[in-house]
Amino acid sequence: MKVEIKEIPRIEGHGGIEVNVTSTGDVKVLFKVTEGIRLFESFVKGTDVSDVPMLTSRICGLCSVAHIIASAKALSNALKIDLPENITMVRSLLLQLNTIDSHLIHIIFLSLPDIVNTQSFLEFQPLMKQHVLELIRMRDLVRRIVKTLIGNSIHGRNVVPWGFTWLPPRKDIENYSEQLEKTKDYLKNFAYTLSEIIEKKGIRERLYVDRKANYMSLYNKECYSLYHGLIALNNNPIFTENNLIKGIKEISVSYSTAKKTLLSNNEPYFVGALARLNNNSKNLSKEALEALDILNLNLPSYSPFDNILAQYIEVIQLLSSSIELLERYEPRPYSVEYKIKDDVFHGIGVVEAPRGVLIHEYTIENNKVKYANIITPTVQFISDLEEYISMYVKKVISISSTINEDVLHNIEAIVRSYDPCLSCSVHYIPI
């Protein structure tokens, strides 16, 4: 038996799923990314290091801030630039705001229709539409803050390896923390609504498969960080930025324009909000822990659907953290002095993009990029996605021996719960 979904709706980019079931009951799942190949690692070669962050932000409109910060961090590390604390704080703040923005897009427009059982957000009942409008207003506020800090809400203009070309004065951001503070109660109240709908509709049980899996994220014992830390695998912080590349491997596949990533032992793993919660739950704020309880999310979790709930909990967590960083905001110095060095340097920058661990790696020669490697979150969880859907299909056919329309809709919902970003997943593939 072979079934195929040519195009998964309500995801970023173009991709589909092929499910093959043999006569013996074995299941093979192929996640086919059909985006055209994009040559970012290739065309940044020869580029001056000051231009690389701005160029790599164009990889994606949803994750542009994450790419610009990951790129700047990798280049800072390569060139051994010692940045003052206020600059790294602004980088952290930008990552948090970008993650809130991206999570709200995914929750409102992509996955909430699965939860309430509609085709799109346009079919929501009036009360749910009111909730959605509140979330959209919050997202608009977050994007205005990002625009104030880097010139654009998408594709910032002022990020360089040695800091920023400018930062706004403190008076320009003073009112934002108070405006964000006003959204806290609403987020908690909507968590109750979300929990009731999930229980009533039973989507969690429909998509559930009993399994254990590998999960990876940044880990920082001091705080819930998207910028600083070791990289933890299954609650064990074992990788540094420099040795993470040795712990994973990328492979090309014939059926997709995206690569896949596996651990060095060939096992799949997942990244993203749920992986971060699994590894960093001890650093959650009081409000985030309350939401964790309201949404009945037990950690560690290995269920893709719980990634949606983890994203909502992260919105609450990162909202509080962003308020704190805004109150500590200091625009000076906005850069450090850097002199061009005629030598060869190598550096890796790892940050948490909204969808998980994002890796930028560069070799610099005479202040220009000689080699670039970018490993995105979607590339890293594709193998786990394929494995989970395979397990789900095995569960289905053990009961009914068929894959009907409802099962196909559930497969689509599983894909969406991972929140894939297919524009990010397609990069340079050697011929």
C-alpha cells in the first residue's frame, strides 16, 4: 500500500509525505521537501564578513532574526571578538522576540485549526476569533520592538560581527516593557481555554504514539537561554559549539531537496520548543510553570503535538525574560573596535531559532568567507518526523488495516506540530 500527500497545507514552504506499507507491515515514510535549491552557503563565499549576517538573514522571513544573530555569533567567535555584555544581551533579546513572533504565527494560523477542527483560522467561532485578535496584537507589538532595535522587523540592517552599526537610545524602547507586561494575564487565561479545547476534541490522544526519542537544545544552568550555553542531548549537556559538528552528520537523500541530520550513531533526534523545555524546565519562570500545569504537559515529552503546547509555554517564559532585558537595556557601547586581520579563522555559532538548534559555521581568510555551513532546525528533525509518522501508521494499520482520509489529516497535523520551515531547510547540496 502506498499513499501520498503531495502538498502539506499550512506549513512554511512546499513539501509532502509519502507512506509505503509492505505486505509484512513494515512502514517507510518519506518527507519530500520540494522547495528549489537555494545556494546560501555557496554565494556567501568571498563575501566580506561585515555583510554576511545581513545576507544570511534572507534565508527565511520567519527566522531572519535567528539567522542574523547565529551568523554574527559564529563570525564573532571566528574572529575572537570579545563583546561587552550589553551587546550579547541585545542579541539574546532579539532571539527571544523572534521566537515569540514565530510561535504566535504557528499557533494561530497553522496548528490552532487542527486543535479546534477547522480548515483555517477564518472558520473559527467568534469567541476564538477574539482570542486570536489578542494574540495578533501581541505579535504586532513584538515586531515593533524588533523594528526599533534593528531597523526592520524582518531582515535587520544593523547587525555585524563586532556588535551593531547603531542601537536606538533608551528613550525609544522605554514604554515597551510596560506594554508587554499587560499581555501576561491574557496569555494565562487563554491557556485555560486551550486546555479545555484540547481535552474536548481529543487531538492529543489521536496523534499519540508511545515512544522515547532523542532531543537536543541549548542548556544553561543559570537561565532559560536561547544564546549562551552548552548543547544538551537528552538532558545531558555534552556538546560545546565547536564539537557539536562532530556529534551529528548531514546526509543527502534522493527524494528531497533538503538534507537530513542524524546523531553520529545514526539515530534521529528532535529540536525545538519541546526539546528546550525537556532540557531546561528547571529554569522556567513561575508563570511558565503555571502554564505547564494548566496545559497538562508532563516532561520529558516525546510527542510532536506537545511541541505546540511547549511553544505556548515558551511565549509566556520569553515574554517575562524579554521584559527583564528591556528594563536592563543599554545602547552603549553598540560595537567594539575591530581591525581587519590578514589570516585564516574558523568559528561556529549555535543559537536557538524558534524551531530549534541553528548552527552557522564559517572559515574566514583575509576578512572574507572561504567556507560556510548552515545546519537548520528543520533539517535536524526531519528524520525524527519520518520515524514518528511511521510509528503512527503502524499503530493505525494494526487496528484497521487501512489509511483513510482521517488518518491522512492526522498525518498532516503531526507534520504541522513539528513546525517545519522548508525555506530554511534547503541549502547548498554538493553535486
